[in-house]
Amino acid sequence: MRLFGERGYEEVSIAQIAAAAGVSVPTFYAHFTGKDELIMALPQREEVAALLASVPSDLPLGERMDGVILGFIRGLQGSRRSDGLARWRLIAETPGLRYRAAEFERATAQMFLDALGVEDTDAHTVARVVVTAHMSAYTQALLRWAESGGEESLEDLATEVLAALREL
């Protein structure tokens, strides 16, 4: 993150990252496919299942996803929150990372759909729309939070974007 802050994400090479970390380039690639994985990470399937289990399963899916997102955000405290802000600020100001964030958003939505047992059939179209819309809203809240430099409340932004979903 220091290198990205000093030089900009696009200007930092894998070799520079490896050197700063005191490892070889092959060692870097043994752990990461690219530098974007240093900024963004997909959740583990167990984390997705735990997030879903943290809200009552008898709620309508939209309310469950609201609870998952707001609960996750409330859990971002201390260094996890400041680290998250630094990462999302970098994502917000780097077009290539914004594009990759959209890919991670879709992959995360699929993890939620898998955990919910939603198959890719016409019968589950509404569930797929609800989950992917919530992941998109979550991303928008994070980007707005980052663009404000953390001045705006992430909780308030998430509440606002989730309310916008309910108005559709």
C-alpha cells in the first residue's frame, strides 16, 4: 500500500512489490496471480455462510441481504476499517481496479447464491436479481465512502443505497 500511495497503482511493478516485501518475483506469484489480489480479496465460502447465518433465515431475501451487508459493515472496526478505506480509495481512483472490483462483486454474488442454494434456472431469477443488486449497492456504498475520504459514514451510505433498492 505504501508503494501504491507513493507511485500510483499502475506505476508499481510486481518486481518492486516483491523487492519491498523481501521476496522473489516467483515467490510473489506462488501466492498471488497479480497485484490486484493485494487490494481485493474474495470472501471465503465459510465467511459467506456465516454472514447469511447471522440474519434470520425466515426474512425475505432482500431483508436478509440488507442485514448481511449492514452487519458486515458494522463489524469493520479499527484497523480493518482504516485498511478497507485505504484499499477502496485506491480502487476508486484506479480505473482498472474499478473494473476488477465489478468482477469481484459478481463472483461474491455467486458465492451468496451458491450458499443460498439458488440455481441458474428461471425459477430463481428474482433471487439472482436481489442478490446481485445488493452486491452492486454494497460496492456503490464503498466507492462513495472512499471518494469522500471516509468523511461520510459508511453505515449511512449503505443504508441509503439499500433504501434506494427498496424504492425500485
